[in-house]
Amino acid sequence: MDDLGRAQETLSRILARARAGEDRELAQKVRELGEQAAHSLAGLIKMSRVHAADNRAFDAPATEFGKALGTLLDRLGPVRLVAVEDQLYVNDVRIRTEGASGAKDLGPELKKHNVGGVTFHAALTQPQVRALVAALMEAPTPGSPRRSLHRRLLERGIDALELQGIFRFRTQEEGEEARLDPAETVRASLRAISEAFDNLAAGRMLNPLPLRHRVVEILDLGPQHPGFWMETPGADPYAQHALTVTLVALLVGRTAGLSQGVLQDLGVSAMLHDMGYAALSSGPGNLERHPGEAARLLLRQRGFQEAKLRRLRTVLDHHRDYAAAGGPPSLAGALLRIAEDYANLLRMWRGRITPADALGAIAGAAGKLYHPVLAQVLVNALGRFPPGTLLELEDGRRVRSISPVRTPATFATPLARIEVPPPPPSAAFVDLAKGGRIVRALPG
């Protein structure tokens, strides 16, 4: 197998593992509707080479495409049709491209305009479908073909779609770690969380597949990877909070030895743990009500597969005290509780406490609010100077920790990013296990 084949196989395994633990009926429906939409669009493009745009022969495939797209939008929210090399995906589900209509040719047709993917935010009328096909069949504009195509679509009244650039698989020559880029996984996770919340707020059913895909990527790289623990400038605060909770939960869960399937369900639950707020208007009492509202939203997803039931129990339990009168929460619920409270302490007291102070507060409530073993695991996993800790070194430099514990020997010596004085890019990071004595931790 060549490098491209191995890269394709890597992505296929990730997507397969993400789908394996989810509602297979949902994945199959996405595949069927995605294939229907892709083949209809490919057929329209093929027909446009021999028929005028106003020919009645376009009516049936244009209607079929619009119907399939509309059904996908109702089920999933935004619909992403993505071409990667010779493969097509609809919302993270690979679709078959064989057939007389030639869906396999969609990728090359898009590539002419420097387009690798199209995101649809609303259904298209039959005239809009015709206009989309006509715009794709026009000669690409040299220099800025994607921008020109977007402008032509707007001129034709098609403003509910986005055009993405060319996608490709990373090959082995670029390194194993480069195949899964933590920065891109963070950005994609933030987008997936925001999109899920918006869809739920709009009354759509939950589509957990994109979220589970990102959780699998995080687990493959390892939640302890330093690339996950640096805040993303300009990120949506809700999505950033949910991702922080997810990373802490997965880190503690993996350290505690949970299985891959349970970790995947835990990660999706963490990304969705506050989704109950999407169904609540602003007002008092939402803190107590949002777990129940989240469970109600989860129940709208069809089926009762194991992944759904785990998420349901985890979300219901994530504000339950360990010493509650009705008994302790589930293990996943207790783990999510401790991860969210840690993230909330840092968010609410930002600039006034250190992450170590937050760990101390949680350790002090072990056995009452938190599972005592999980509280210790949290400390063991994050270390003496958890990610985000501002440190003053003996030589006067100020650095910020960016890694949880890597090995027992590095419990108190994390990787860090130099903040003061401003370093050159080539020396922006320091491994405190190799030198640089810590004088003190600072709030902020």
C-alpha cells in the first residue's frame, strides 16, 4: 500500500470507530440520503453537457436532489459534501460513488473551481439547483476560481451555502503525528460543538457522529498532547468550555483505565453536557433544570443503543454529588462532574487563582462532592502545575504550562510556553524537566 492508501486507511479507521459505537440506523440513513443527493447532483452536471439549463429533463433529478438535501438538513442541520482525493463524504459518512450518474466525478468538477467541499445551510429550490449546476459548469476564473464561483452563486440568489478549499490526506512522509493535527482537531471540535448546540436550539435532532469523530481523534493522539491544552483565540466561549471539560474528562478517564468505548461515550457526553441550555430561555433555575432538558433532547434521537443510554445517564448525573442522599452518580457522571467543576473554577476565578488552587478545592471536597478516587486521579493526571499555570522561573522568565503529566517523573516539570520576555519562534517552548527551576506559580 502506498502513502496515500495508508493515509486513506487511517481516516477510514477513525470514521469506522466513530460510527461503530453510534446509532447505525442514523449512519445508514445519512449514507443513503447522501448517495441520493450526490448521484442526483452528478447526474445534473452530466446532463448539463448536452441539455440547456431550462430543459424539462432537469426537473426530476433537481427535485430528487432538493428532497434528499432537505431531509438531511432536517435530520442533521448543516450538510457537508466533501471530496477528499477520490472519496466523497457527507457529514463524516463515506458514501459510495459508483453508478451511472457518476458521483465519482463530483470531486474533479469541484476541484476545477478550487473547491473541495460544499456546506449547505438551507434547502434549495428547483431554480436554485439549476443555477448551482450552471455555475459549476462555467469556466473557472483564473487566479481566484473559488471566490468567483461564490460571487456567481450570490448573484443567482444562492446565499445559503459555503465553499471550502481542497482537502487531501496527509501521507506517511509528513509524519504520523502530522496525519492527526491537534490544532486542526481542536478547531474542528469547536466547530462541531457550536454546530450541535445551534442545531439543538433550532429544534433539530442530535447528530452525534461528528462529535464522536473528534473524540476518536483526541483519543488517538492522546488527551495529554500539549497541542490540546492551549486556548484558541476567538473561540466561542461555550464551545471552548465544553472542549476543556472534554479534555479533562478524557484525560482522567484514560488514566483511570476506562475502555475505549466508554471513553468515546464519555467524550461525546462532555461535549454535550450543557446542551440542555439550548432548550431553556434565560432565567433563574436553569442550573438545576438543564440536565433534565439535556436528557429530553437526547431522548429525541431515534433508537436506544448503548451509546445513547450511556450519554443519557452521564448527562443526567453530571451535577449529582457523590454523597447525595439518593446514592452516588454513575462513574461517568461522577467523572464528568469533577471535570466540569475543575473547568468552572478556572473560568469563574480566572486571574485570581492558579489551577493548583482549583485542584486543591476539589481534593478538599473529595468524598462529599466528588468520588475520592477520581479526585486523586485528577491530581495525578494534571500534575503539580496543570496546563494553563503561569510560572515564574529562577532566571526571571515567565512561562505557562501546556502539558498534563507525561510520566511520573515529570509530575512537577511540565512543558511550558515562554511568555516573558517574548521569545523568538524557534525558542518559544521549554521542557522544565530539562532545566529551568520554578520559583512560584502565579494567578492569571
